[in-house]
Amino acid sequence: MSAIPVKIWRNLQSEVASLERDARPREILKVILLWIRCNSQHLMLEPFLDYGFDMIKDLNEDSMPVEFSSLRSSDLSNFVNVIAKRKNKEVNAIAQFLRDVVEELVTVELDKECPNCGSFGMRAFVGKGNGKLAYQCSVCGHSHYVDGARVERDGLAFATEKNLRELGVIQQTIE
Ligand SMILES: [Zn+2]
């Protein structure tokens, strides 16, 4: 696909521009997911599918640990600015950016070093077939299971808050 239809792209831009300055991560996620779902006939294509938009569309956002997200309020103004600046033809950049923001909103970042690139802060995922905890580097994409085993291709799913509590990744409660 060479461009998102202008009307559809403007629709996301205006929804995002109308977010309050102190919008909570959950509201941001809601805006993005609603837009993807309402326009799925335009978005369930390449390059969006390359960035996992089919998995994003089917996210059960209520079960995701968004309150434990690493997205900060300074990231919100960056998000608003980037969406405002992008043109509907920048399909790849838009797909990648939205995927990154959604991932940041629904995954928990752990204080772990990536064995591949040395960056700090790997994200918690679960194996699709086995439910095992896995870590994925947000810089280079390297991933491995908690026991060191390699992750199969497309083997990871977003971890729900319940998954992460059962796996002991999230222990604290939210006031
Ligand atoms: Zn890495």
C-alpha cells in the first residue's frame, strides 16, 4: 500500500490532537485501537501486517498491564507531535511508530540487559504455544525464554496482566 487514504489518516490525527495533555496511557491505547479496528479494511495489509497489526487489532486491551507501561507523560507529547507531522504516504514509518507505541503501552519493561546488543530494558512476553515467560529487546529485537531457550519465529504473544502476575513479573498492586 502506498498511502493511507487521507480522510482516514486525518481522522487519527484529529483524535490524537484532541487528547488531553494528561491523558492516561489507557486512553491513548483506546484511541489507537479504535482507529485500527474501524479502518481494518485499509490496515490489514502490508506493511501493517509486517508490523503485527493483526495481533494488535485483536488485543484484549482490558487484560493488558497498561498501568505498568513504561510510557511516560513526556512520551505522550512526542506521540502527539509525531502523529501530527506524519504524512499519509509515510506508511512504513507510521506502521512502525504505531506498533512501537502500542508495544510500549501494553508491555512491561524489565531491568535486564540484552545478551545480543547490551541495551538495558527488555520487555516481557509469553510464548504463544507454551505460556512461558520470554524477554524481548526493544532495540535489536533479540528474544529468549526465561530458561535461555530460543524463541521460535513469531512465537511470542503479548502477556496479559494475569499472565505476568502468575509468572511473578508483576507483584505490586495499584492504588
Ligand atoms: Zn538487543
